[in-house]
Amino acid sequence: MKKYNNRIVDNELDVRLDTFKGILIVGPKWCGKTTTGMQKSKSIIRIQDPDKRQGYIETANIKPSLLLIGDNPRLIDEWQDIPSIWDAVRVACDDRDEKGLFILTGSTAVENKNIMHSGIGRITRLRMYPMSLYESSESNGLISLNALFADNKLNVDGIKSNLTIEKLIFSACRGGWPDTINNISNNVLMVAKDYLNNICEADISSIDAVSRNPVLARLILKSYARNISTLAKKTNILQDVKSNQTSVSMDTLDAYLNALERLFVIDDLQAWTPSIRSKSSIRASNKRQFVDPSIAVAALGVNPDYFLSDLKTFGFIFECLCIRDLKVYSQSLGGTMSYYRDKTGLEADAVLHLDNGQFALIEFKLGSFEIDMGAKNLISIKNLIIEYNLNNPKDKMREPDLLLIVTGGEMAYTRDDGVKIIPIGCLKN
């Protein structure tokens, strides 16, 4: 039996099974949704099983509730291929008192027009990502994000990462796909390339039965990869694509990007727009990101050797990797991610908010050269908040609980100004 790598989301799934009647696990293909669901389920139906698929479809056309018969929790894999199952699950949840009845998995976001009811109050959504470095045992996990929020004076000095820059580059190029984690062969780098091919050749059209051009899909993804971890406007991406394929309109680009979002391939970071400065001076466009850095690497058509001689470009890929990991780590803490940048150039690469009100300002620096500048940015934003509070005593903002610089370096430490330097190879939830 294939080894199961424990996932941080496992505990959250347990909690939701004890709280809700239905759980929908969503996320990109190959990130491990089905395997994770199988650890908790007592029966399973795979909608895409080629031997049974047609029978499932015919049954759903007559009486979809028959597909729900089985021991609970019952796992329904890729349910979106038969949308009527959703309403059957919702009705079953209404009719029964038990919790943890159904686990649904899906690799595409389904449009509401395909279902009669959203499932609010019955079916909770649980987001899943490719594996973080801690889940793949590449981060030693000696520094807990939760512990840092619990004690912002936590002593991290001298804690070391085992990740060299070469290992970090390889991990980013390989990605967090579960089937690659325990495989030491260099062939694992082919997985992200195959993932990209499947997206362009099949999934981007099959998601809504709209025929789309694989060549155009690849060009859009390549442009997105060129602009990863930046605030590139869609007009810039359009011009980049047009340089290779002139007959592309903004409406067409929007349609392709919407499909890629629904496939959980691109996963942009939204802006944090607090009142510390005029809203007109704060950048509000999305920061371009992929759900996993390996997709960007595959779209660029490069390999680890390329980045060894171009660490500047890898810095953007590194930021994507860090954001993926922080999303995994913070989700279990009720966290959401955004970024801050204003027109003066003041920025925080990420802002991590917890649902208890705590938040961290974060910069990502691959090496030590730009740590001073990153720390200066974080301190400046904190000082803006302090100044705002002095001028608005009746409408005070919370000051940041943590100032973090996440690096690709070896050692963790706390600077004299209170900014903590944390190697990504030491982090866990």
C-alpha cells in the first residue's frame, strides 16, 4: 500500500467532520485531496472510474440519492462531473442528524448555475494545497508559526535549516505534488511539466465544455510565470501574449484566466488596503501567483540548473514557494494572506491575518543581501500604523504582532529592531 504523508489539513478535516454533515475538499489536481479523504472515509465512489462512470451518470439521471448509499463518511471523488450529486448530498444532510456524513472532492470550482442550492449550513468548504516543505519533510519544522504568534519574543536565535540553496531550487522546481515527494529520481521534475500539458491540452477546455486553444493557454501561463510575484496588470500580460499571438482580446484573456482560477492553477494574492494612507496611494491590483511554484517553472521551460546561474529570477519563484507554504501553515490557524504596497514603494510582500485579529508583516528574501531593506520596509509600515493611531485615537488600528523576513538562508535570529529572520526550511504551522 502506498505510503501516506501526513498533511496539516488532516486535523482540520477531523474538526470539520465533527462539526458539519458534509465537507467539500477543493484544490488543484494531484495535490492529494482524494488520498486525504480516503484516510477518513468508510466508503468511496469514484465518479471518474471508467468502468462505472456511465452507470453512475445514468443512475444520477434517475435517482442520484442511490449514489449516496454506503458507510459514512462516504467519499464522493470528483463529484462535479455529476452536478446533481451536490443537491442529493444537501438533501441527505437535511434529512439526517449525524455529523460527518459525506466528503466530496473536486479539482474545479463549479458555477452556481449547475446546482440548486449553495449548501450553506450543510456543506463546508476546505481548501487544500500542494504539500508544504514541512509536509514533505524538507523543512525541519523547528520554528512554529503558531508559537511565534503566541509569543513574539520567542527565542529563535541559532536555529538552523538543513536546506541548501540547491535543495531549495530543486524543491521549487519539483513542486509539492505528493507522488513526487518520496521519489528520489530526477524524473520527478517531469510531473510539473505533465501537469502543465494536461491543463493546456485538456482541462482548460473540459472544465466547462468550451473549446480553448492549447497554444494560447500555454502562452498565457508563460506570461503569468514571467510576471510571478509582481503586480503586473492584465493589460501587460495581454501585450506579452499578443507579441506571439496577435488575435487575442481582453475578453479572451479574461475567459482563460477565469478557467485557470477555477482549476486552482493560478492563485493571486489580493491587496491589503488599510487606512494608514490614502486608499488612492495604495496599490490594489492582484499579485500574480500560482498555486505551486513548479507550474511557473514548467511554464517558463527551465530546470534547476538554470536558476543556479539566475538567482534573481529564482527569487520570484522563491516568493511563490513561501506563499504556498504560509497558506498551508496559516489555514489551520484561521489565517488569510494578502500583500501591501503603496506608490512610494513601501511594501510588505505578504500580510498574514489570523481570525483572532493578530497579523504579521512579512518580507521574502532569498539571501541576506536585502534583509536590511526588507526590515526597513516592515518597520516603516509599523511606524505608519503608530502614527495613524496617534492621529486617530478613536479609530486605532492594531499594530502588527510580528515582523518577519522569511529567507532561503541557514540560520534564524532576531534583529535588534525586533524583526525575526526565519529560514523557510525551519517553518511549520
